Amino acid sequence: EKSGIYLDLEYAFNQCCQGIYENRSEKVRVELCKAQIIIYAILGLYERAVDLSLDTQNFDLAKKYANKSFIDQKLKKNLWIKIARKILSSNENVRGKKEDNNEENVRKVLELLNETKDILRIDDLLPYFPDNTKVETLKEKLCDSFRSYNERIVN
């Protein structure tokens, strides 16, 4: 026997969409987008939840839904790559110089690698780093990756 509240998710989702496009405050629109993201997740549409989270610069929600333990490993890896790519292309922290912003975004992605040790490696993300990324910035992660490959070859 199921107990709880019955919720028509399609109706709720449509209400969120309608509310976003009506003349409402920015705060209300942000909360309605967040509700849409949660509805996508309830429906098991994690890729859509992550995409909408990234579109609205809500990196915390994107990480939350990309990190669900029951998601297929391949999908999980692709979701984390999407998050990393969005961070690298983000202009959110612009302090006047594009180089400063790139360095900050690279630092954030390196932190993301620490969060996703079993999912992402530096070599998964190398194609997405800006061309002007300094090798010394990536040195530690690259050396870790080389050590890991070496251990696999030796064993």
C-alpha cells in the first residue's frame, strides 16, 4: 500500500514553465527553475536536470544530480564532463581580465576532479581546457594520471 501525497508532475512542471514566462520577479523565476530541475530528477531525467541546472548556473544542483549513485557510470561520467565544460566556459567570475577568469575556472575544475576521483580523470578533460592553460597548473593531476597508467601497465 502506497501512502503519501499524489502529485501530478506534468501539471506541476507546466505551472513552473508558465510562471517562468509570466511577468514575475527574478527570485520567483529562479525558484521555479529549481522546481523544474527537481521534477526532472523525480522523473529520472537526470541529464535534463543537470542541463537545466547548468543553464541556470546552479552548479550545486547539477553536481547533486550527476552524483546519484544509481546512475549508469557512462552517463555519470558524461554529466560530470558537461559540468566541467560549463565551468571552464563560465564568465561568472570575471574580474576584468579573461586570463584571471580562465585560471579561476581551471582551478575550480581541478577541485571538481577531487570530488569525482572514481569517475573523472584529468585526461578526460584535457581537450576542454583553454589553450592558454599553463601546464604547471595541471602538473599534479597529470603526474597522478601518469602514475596510475604506469601502475596498470606494471600490474
